[in-house]
Amino acid sequence: MTVEDRSEAAPASDVVRCVNVDRRYGTAGAVVTAVREVTCCVPPAARIALTGRSGSGKSTLLHLIAGLDTPSRGTVSWPALGVDRRGRPNCVGVVFQGPSLLDDLNVTENILLPMLFAGKSTTDANRRARVALSDVDIADLADRLPAELSSGQAQRAAIARAVAMQPALILADEPTGRLDRHTGERVIAALLAAADIAGAALVIATHDDAVAARLPTQWSMRDGRLDPTR
């Protein structure tokens, strides 16, 4: 479904709903509960900062919302997205904190790969890659290898890879955690602009108050519990 199709559809349901979600790891003798009794929803076009200290459960919750992990209890559903044959949500773009580009592929090839796996034609994938690179202002880096990029450029390439799939939801896990302040500000600006262009909901997990302040809605996690404060 394209951005244009989504805008013309009937009033959208929530992008994500979590109901009484727990995520536990380990065996009976050593169980760690990373997420506890979380109930929340992400509406269309939301701009949410998910805050909390390291180890509070932010990354685990993002992985559950993305369909990359399965809750131990409770349900995660994607009313506005639907699911693929594996039961995973459609139209989700994920930006990780650490290096996530494949070293042997150039920037354009890194962006193309997920689209080709998803069955897009080479022509369509190339067109989307060019647009995404332009959207995050790194079109001039299309032929560079990851080793030739700065940390900030690599994060913007990762954002381009996520938004090239035309997602309805973008999830970013501590995207500025390894960047200096100035570079981090540019990466957050690129994320916000990309989400606006895609018409996507955006959830950014961060422990940086300055990053959180740039999003109108803030959720706080502590010891695996979520407090949607505003």
C-alpha cells in the first residue's frame, strides 16, 4: 500500500496495539522479565519518544512492536498494517542503534536488498532508493561503502533503507546513542522529515532528554513497566 493509498483509505485504526504484554527470558530458575503488563497503542502519524534508562525494557518493547519478538503473555496486534504469511506486521521500518549496513554492499545496494527480498522489481526498488537517499540528504553517497561513511551518514543511510519500503510505522532504537550532539540532531531531523514524507507513525527509543523533547508524545519505561505520560 502506498502513502497515497493510505491517505485515501477509511479512517485508520491504531497502527499497533499491545494488551497486557509481558516478555520473559530464561528458565524457571533464572527468569528475567524485560517487559511487564504493558498496554498501549500507537495511532496513525504518532510521534512518540520512548524514554528510560538502559535496561528499562525500551528495546524489548520496540522489538515486540516491530514483530521481531513474541510476547510471553498478552497480545500485540497491528490493526492498520495487517500481517504477512509469517504473522509479522507489514510496512514497518526499523532503525537500530549499532551498525546495521552490510559492509560488502554500497549504500544503494544496502537500501535495495530488503525491497528485493520483499518482491519489489529492480526498477521500482532503484527508484525508491534514489528518493529515500534524497529525502535524508545523502544522495551523493549512493555509491559509497559503509566503511567510507561517518557514523551520522551511516545512520541516515539506515533511515533511507527503512523509509524506502514506504512504511506505515518507523521504529528507531537509540539512533543517536553513538553520535555526538550535532550529528545526533541531524539524524533526528532526518528521521522526523522521513516520517513526515512517508506519512508514517514514528517511535524513537532514547535516554536523551533533548531527543525526547522533539516529539510531542512521551512514554516512560522503568523496570519493564510503561507509563504513557502524555
